[in-house]
Amino acid sequence: MIGFKLTYNNETIKVGIPKGVTSINLTRVLLEDRDEIDIHTGGLDKEINQHLRWLVMKLKLGDKLLIEVEEFEEADPPHKMVAQDSEDLVLQAKLKSYHSLKKELEEKGLI
């Protein structure tokens, strides 16, 4: 399979899914109450309908990351596997979020 070899602070993991989606996300958040940088490696294995997570951690200044695209036989085992939500649960969550955001905008007089 083709996947990612991620080296961080001198540790290396292989992340990949034969049939599905594999991702590495870096996020920087700077808000009034939050100041953080995170890395999240995971994906969706469509053969078993599971979300996989290899690495989720906070980063700090000076951390070093190297991402290489490689072909390998097997990825490292994920640290966590979670069943994929059904479409109904996803729609319910989106609807709940919509109503919450709508209420907030109405209270501020924006809609």
C-alpha cells in the first residue's frame, strides 16, 4: 500500500489504509482561551467501516516533523479504532449544530 512515514522527534510511524482514506492534519489554534498546535494522523478504513487513529498529540516550538510518501506492506497498528457513524447519526449531529448556530445568530440579531 502507499501511505505516509511520519518521523516526529526521532520516532517513526507508518500510517496507511489499503482501501479508504489516510490523513495527517496539522492544526494551529490561537483564540482568547486556546493557544495550541496539534497533529492528528488517522483515516477511514472502508473495508471494516472503522475510523483509525495513529497519533494525536500537541506540538510545541522546536518539534520536528518529516512526512514521506512511501510504499510498504503494512502500516503500524493504530492506537484507536472507532466504528464509522451511520448516516442518520451524522445527519442528526449536523442538524443539532445547525439549530445551535441559528439560535446564536438570532440572539445576536444577525438573522
